[in-house]
Amino acid sequence: MQIQTTRFGTLEIDEQEVIKFPSGMLGFEELNDYVLLPVSGNPAFTWLQAVQEPAVAFLLVDPFLFFQGYEVELQPRHEQALQVDGPDQVAVYAVVTIPPSGVKDMMANLVGPVAINLVKKRGLQLVLEGTGYTTRHLLFPRQPGQHPRAAAR
Amino acid sequence: MLVLTRKVGETILIGDNIRITVVAMEEDKVRIGIDAPRELAILRQELVDAVRRENQAAAATDAAVLSQLPDLLAHQAPKAQKAE
């Protein structure tokens, strides 16, 4: 099938690769179909492109590469929504925001990670309650530190 | 919306298996205890709103700025090694 995107032009994708987000992403509840598009030369990043809306794509990052100690605990209700029925099916990503000041200040949302069952092609955005994380952690803190750093609001 | 008055220590039942208890009060804060089945998500509204707002900003991310990324990672790598 062909999909239209504003960033990457018209793409030919295998229908089997479409990932269903039954609840959508927060704020984008009406968009339920996405595809993962790799970022060339940067395996830590990947695009989550909406199939039904050419302009909507989220840049995702592997949060575990950047934030030591970060963890996401999938509850049974999450595993059910993701149709998990075996080990190693789920990948967890953080949504990246790039402020006007540029990529050096790019931030990861550690409160609202995206979990995707890569086998069953099911996705879900979680909201983590009771953690110290925020929606804005610098990927490249000015001074390297052990802990995720929240950007000033 | 149903509005009702409770004193500290008093409980509200919602359906068969959700109990909401007013645990403590101080000035303009109310501490609430919730007993509910694990399959129910219990979230503070402002947390969900914050993620929604961040998503809206993230959805408009420009693909072109990513061309600056390789340099950034190369710059970051030696620092990360030193820190270990």
C-alpha cells in the first residue's frame, strides 16, 4: 500500500507493517494506524508516522540508551492491550520534542512512553504515574550526569 | 457531576470494587486513598494533559533538523566514555 507523508513523500509500505494503536496517541485519538520508519545512520531513533495523516509523525528514541535506570513496567492491562503472548515482543520508546533552539536541546518524554508489540503490531502510549520523570528530559544534558535531567519549564 | 460532602476518614463507593477515602485535609489540599482493581488506570489529570501537550508539539517535529544529529552524537560519545 502507498501512504502519503509530508516529510518523506509517498512511501510504499507492506500492509503487514502497519501498527494498530487502538486508543491512538494522546491528543491524536482518531489516528490508529502507524508505521515505524528508521532514521538512517541513527539506530537510536525511529519515526512513528501516522498512516491516515501525512503531517503527523513522532520522532521516537530508545530511552534506555540515554537515561540510565529508566524503566517502564507494563501492567497486565497494558500487556492485554498489546496482545502480548510471549517474551521479547515489546519495544519501548520515548517521544522526542525538538525545541526552536535545535537538536542540541532535544527532549524525551519519559512520562508518556510508547510501547509497541513488534510481533503483533499493536501500540499503546502509557502514562506513568508516581515516577519522578517529566515530559521533558534533555537527551544531551550540558553536563553529563548519571540521572535524567528535567529541562526548565 | 455528582458533588457530595465527606469528612476525613469517610469513604465513597463506586460500583462494586472502587473505594475512595478522604485520608487527610490541610489548607487547600485533600489527600485521597483509592482502592480499585489493578486493571483500572488511575492518573492525575494534569499528567495526562502534559503528555497530550507534549505530543502535540512532538507531532510537528521537522525531519530536516535531524541532519544535525550525527555531529551531536559524535560530540557526545567521548564525554560518555569519560564518565564511566
